[in-house]
Amino acid sequence: MNFKTILVHLDHSVRNPVRATMAARWARAHGSHLVGLLPTGLDDGVIPAGAIATGMTDYIAASADYLRRRAETVAREFREAIAEAGPMSYEVRQVEGATVDAVVRCGRVSDLVVLGQSDDSNKRDTIVRALPEHVLMDVGRPVLVVPSSGTFDALPERIVVAWDGSRESAVAVQMALPALRRAARVTLVSLRHPRDEDNAQRLLASDMLQYLLRHGVQARAEAQVTEIDIAQALLSRIADLSADLLVMGGYGHSRLRERVLGGVTRQVLTQMSVPVIMAH
């Protein structure tokens, strides 16, 4: 598997240039075709206060015109940034449909979907804020989520894989192979609480290391028992290892159960400090 097509969600948020630049860097490194997907936002029904002058007789037409002009500005800035960095295979795809539906539909014909973590610039837009969660559950492709702060000027070299032997983590590893092959260091991290069963048969860590080796990835594995929250322990270990990318399965339980219990997926999406490749 290779990332032959990378899709990046474009919008008007403050972090859009960081996300777009990172997607372009990955596309150049992997020889990918880059698709900049740009939903206008009309079907999402979110119009900034004051964007449309009072007294407009056709509010829907005025809103559509405003959103299209805003999208054209984003598209122009994206093209200019691509041109400045040098020639590459890319396109801008402007769509009128709802953001979640558009990203899922186009993401299914891509190898990697690049999205942004929620930030203050889209806090009023609940659709966009929940985009990684919605897309992850439905797209059937790996999702690369870019944090809402920080710059990521190089390809990841030190990758942590959150490995628990689950279907979701196995899918994430397989889908992240193109990134793992380029890394200088890959660490499989398995975490459990003292009360949890030490299930070596479920982990099969040594088998996973051999699987990775056959795919050209030399990795090491570590298992730890922690008293603290699993998500916090994982994020702490990422910092200890100076990792610059996390690979993990997303939503091992139903989304409702994750929301009620405060799942690891949601906590990582909220508190992440490095880019994360997730798969479900």
C-alpha cells in the first residue's frame, strides 16, 4: 500500500494553511496526487454574523454568494502555496454539499484523509469541530489529524503505535505502513491498568514486530502498567519518546459508549500535541 491519493479538507480556519502545507509535504514525499477538498459550507447552514447585510431580500442567494467567494479565496491561497513550493500533482475540488458528507464521499476514493483538530477559529461551527470523529467512523480510510497548535515542518521520524491487539489497531497499523516505512524509529506501546488482564495472547506483540519487519519496518515493543488514565499515559509516553506521530485505532467500542465513558479516542482528539493517524 502507498498513499497514491491524499485528500486534505480546506476551509477558512486559522490553521488551514498549516494543514494544507503538511498535506502537500506528505504528498510530495510519497509521490501522491493531492486533492484539496473545499466545501463551500452552504449546506452546513453556518453563516458568520454580519457577513450578510441587513435588509437583503434574498438571504439564501446572498449567503451562497458570500460562501462561494470565501471558498474561492481559500482555493486561490492553496494554489499559490503549492506553486511557491514547486510543481506537483494536485487539484482543488470545490463542492456545495454538506462538509461531512463531502469529505466522507471523496475520502473513500483516497488513501489518506487529512483533517484538522478543532480550534478557536471554528468553535461556532459544530459540524467542522466534530469532523474528525464523523469522518473516522464512516470513511473507511486512515485519517491524519493535524493538531490545532504547533508547526510540523518535517515528515515524522519517531512514531508511536498504540497497540492493543484490537481490530482497529491492526487496521491502523496496516493503513499507516507508508508512513511507518519512512520512520527512523517505531515503538509499539501497549498500556493497561493493574486491574486489567495481562493478555499476551491478544497483544501478539512479537508477531506484530515480525509483521512490520516483513514490510520493511524495524520496530520495538513495550508494555506498561499504569495507574493513570490510558489516554494520559499514552500522551505522556509520546512526549517521553519525543515522538512526532501517533498511529492508533479509533473507537474500539460503539461511539455512544465512547461518549458516555470518555474513550481514549475522544481524549486523544481533544488533547493531542502531535499529528495522529487514526483508523476505524
